[in-house]
Amino acid sequence: MGKWNFPAKGAHLDRVDGVYFQNMTGHEVEERLQKNDLLIIPVGSTESHGAAQPYGEDVFLAARLAELVAVETGCTVTQPVWYGSHPQNQLGMPGNIIIPEDVFVAYLRAIIAGFWNAGFRKQILINGHGQEEVIPLALHGFTKRYQVPAVLVSLHWWTPIHTHLFDKEHGGPFETPFRHADEAEASYSLALFPEMMQMEHAVDNKPGGFIPGDHVDKGGDVYHKPLRGHEAVGFGGIAPITYPEGVLGKPSLADPEKARPGVEAFLDYLTRLINDIMTTFPVGKLPPMDKVTQRSADEIDRVVKGPLQGGQHIYTLAYPP
Ligand SMILES: [Zn+2]
């Protein structure tokens, strides 16, 4: 039995318990920033996940994982980003609320800038959706524009635990390979928010493609195939035509016990990442200014100090973010 206790009894999303930034007062955030200035931003999507699983599944996966680690480490979580960027094959599926890539990246840059200005200069964006190639652009765009010291991370929850997502043939726990809304994703959801799942309605299908040869990876690119899912077009059909069920595979095989070791491994990894960041750069400390930017020390000092402590806000350097 590990130290992690899940599923939690209800989310923290609307609770007053010091987990979510938006649920805290100015006084509480001021106190938090004296103790821990690392922020987790869950980034998901609103997307069809079939008859048995909620539209916000990708958000809840990221948020529930973030909540467990925040309680353990003392960091803060922001209310999630509910809408995301989608690969071309998901276009047109009812319930997929698709934000264009440029709008989405600009939105994330603005969120990063806002929280940097609020004093959270260490930020981990936990991704729960197939937008791996888009989110990192926000980190780099923010940093190129502002050139201020920060620690920014884009972490897809499946990447540090990719072997836990394998099918049995590759030594993992699942009958079928990890794909959108399938056996594996539904198992993780059952482990983390069973109250939102209605598995009696699960409908399976058999995903197929056009080009043989095992070139393109599947969900989360966990098998490290030559082409990641986002790196090929024309190898398969679009969702409303080829998988109108909203799933790719066999959610009926989902079982929370198949996900438990992977959930625990992810929570352990995220805890280690946060501890390593906070040990290297304790509260109030940032990567060395003279190594990460060529802006003048005076300019950086002013924005690091911030608008209410005799300095300036970050937008004095550039706007829009
Ligand atoms: Zn999903």
C-alpha cells in the first residue's frame, strides 16, 4: 500500500482548503508565497470521450493528479484550462471545443505572465490531452518575449510513466495499446474520479489506419515509434467518420487496478520534480539572472520586486504577453 490515497473523496475544485489559487484570498496567497511559490497549472480539453466518460476527462485527470501532489508538497494549483488545441483528425466531433493553436498558445502565455507577476515564478503545466506539440510553444514564447528568470515546465502525465501505459505484449497491464478514451485512459479515470464514469454505457471499437508498417505512435507516444501522433497526416481517418463512438479501442476493459501503479509512479515523479526545483531554488529564489537573460540587472530587479513592493509589473517590459 503506497502513501497515496485516491480516489479522493470529491475534488478540491470548489473547496476552501488552500489547494486552488482562485479559491484563496489575497491574505492566503501572500502567506503561501512566503512558504511555496511553485504553481501547477492543469491544462486539458473539452472533448468527446464516448458514452461512458465525461467531456472534461483530460482536465480531471490532470487536476486530480495535481491536487494530490499539491497537498503533499505545499504548492498551489490554478483552476484548470478547460479548452485546448486538437490534432486535425478530431475536428468536427460534437463536444470537441477546439481552440486554434495561435489563440491557445497566446492564452497560455498570458496565463504564465499573469502568474509570474503574481509571484509564482515556478510553474508546471500538467497536460492531460493530445496537445503535446503545442503547449511547449507557450513556455518558449513567454521566455523569448520577457527574458525574465523563471522555471517553467510542460509535463504530459503519461510521459514519465510511459511503460505503465504499455499493453501486455510490451510488458504493461493493458490488453490494448493506450489511445484516446480507451481501456487505459478510462482505467486512470476510474482510479481518480470514478464518480464521473458510467462504464455500463461503454462502447468499444476497433481502430484502424491506412498505411501499414507501424510507423505512427498511438496515445501519448508511449512506444517511441518513428512518427509521433502529431507528425503524420493521411495515415488514418477523422473522428466523426471513423470513430464516431468517441473512443479508440476498448474502454469496456477498463479497471482502476490496472492504473493504480502508474498513478502512484506519476505522483512520486511529480513530487520529486517539485522537490528538486524547490531545493535548487528555494522560495523566492530564481535561476541566476546573469546566466539566463541579457536584460539589465536594474530592469530585472524592478519586475522581480513587483508593482506593490517598489518595483514594476511585468507588462512594463512588453504587452500583450
Ligand atoms: Zn482524453
